[in-house]
Amino acid sequence: MKKRLIQQVTNSIFEVMETMFFLTVEEQQKSDPPLQAQPVSEEIKACSIKFSGSFSGTIFLEIPMELLKTMTENFMGQDLSPLSEEYMEGTLKEALNMIAGNTLTQIDKTSYMGLGIPDITTITSPEDVDETAIFNTENGTITAHIKLNEPEQ
Amino acid sequence: MSFSILIVDDSLPMRGVLKKTFRAAGYGGASFLEAEDGQQALEMLKGNWIDIVITDFNMPIMNGLEMIQKMKEHDLFKNIPVVVVTTEGSQEKIDEFIEQGASGYIKKPFTPEQIKELLIQLLGESTDEEEIDTAGDQFDF
């Protein structure tokens, strides 16, 4: 399930980023050479959303501020400088909401999977989650994680 | 005729995108009211004439489905058409929206054409064509 879920998150990121944010994204393959470290000064915004249904867990999304600014302007269709943090966080939450909704609908088209409200969080380490996917864009790197809850006994 | 449209969504950027989409769909002359959740929307309905409500489902305090249920219990609000715009895509959920009284459903991501088609179906053709893109917005997804 973990592999299937992260694959569907990947597909949804492609669709949502291209359709709503006009961004071309490319998944980083494990065989790719490691990216140069992000500048230390680069601020990254993180967001998470919980889901529940036949299985439950959390999807995380992390996006550098510079890329988030581009996404927000593309989303709104105009230059919004100076861009408020509220707008950028709203864009991040909406992006994750659409990615999660799209993912869960594709995973199970018939039964209902409940989605929580997206929350701004801190960056999550790949060691603390089940699967991670990384995507390159011209303006920065997008990171997505999934973590499934243990089934209740 | 200009319409009065109430947009209910907890996302500030999404409310902006919806307004732009309505303008791109030919409803540039409409007046827009905004609410962040179902509870706030119900309060706005009490003090304003609204022709149509466009609502998200997944919101804090009161979600879109609970808001529709409350509207249907109210004599003055029960006939106002409500369109649900959301990422929720399961057939079970769509059936529930319609069963509870939603007039239509649009799944994100959406296009102006989808919005226009549904609004014409519910409100009739807009006469605001001359006001399209008065803000100079480029918006064509």
C-alpha cells in the first residue's frame, strides 16, 4: 500500500502542479546525482494533512518559499508583490489539499476517505516517514512524504 | 442582470481564484461575498441577497455539507442553489452532496468552462459579457 500510495501522490503532484500552478515537475530518481544542498538561508514551508478510511495516515508537502511565491502568482494569475505569508501558506495548503484529494480518489473511487484540514508544520525527516518522493522544478525542489498509521488491533 | 455570489472557502487564494474564474466565465459584473466557513456563510445569508452559493466541502468550524443541511432547514435559504467545489471525488460523497440538496458539483482542478456551464444551468446566461477581464487578469486554466 505504501508504494501504491506514494506513486499516486506522485501522479497527483504532476497533475495538480501542471493544471493549477502551470509548473513542469520532474521526479528525482534514486539514480540521479544528489542535488546541491539548498542555500542555508532558503526558507522552506511545510504542510501536512491527515486522512482516514479503509486505511489512515498523513501526507506531507514541503516547498521552498521562492517556489511557493511563483506557485501563488501562477495560481492567482497575477504578480502579487509584495506577497503576504498568509497567501503563500494558503497556496501551500490548497496545493496539498488538491494533491491529497486527488490521490485518495484515485486509490479508492468507490468508498469515502475522509480528509482533514491542512496544517502548516515543520519539516519532516525522511527517516520519520514511510515513503518520500522528491521533484525538481526550475524554481526549487518539492518534497512529499507519506506516513501510514498502524492498523488498530 | 448582475448576480450576487457567495463564495465559501477557508482558503484565501482559492476564493480569489474562484472570483477570477467567474469573471473569466462571463460573470464579471457579479457582486461577490466571501465566507471562510459554513457558519460565517449562514450569517452572511441572513443579511444579504444571494443568488447562488459556491462552497468548499472541507472547512473548519462548519463544513460545506453541514452548511447545506442548515440552509435546507431554513425557509428563506432552502431554494438558493448551492454548488460544491472540492477535491472530494468519491462517488459516495458526490451522491451525498446531491442527496442533501446541492444543485451541482465541480471537482478541483476545474476550468472556467465547467463553472460557466453549471452557472448557466442554474442561473441562466449572464449579461455581464462586456465586463469580462476588466481587471486585465490573465486566467485561462
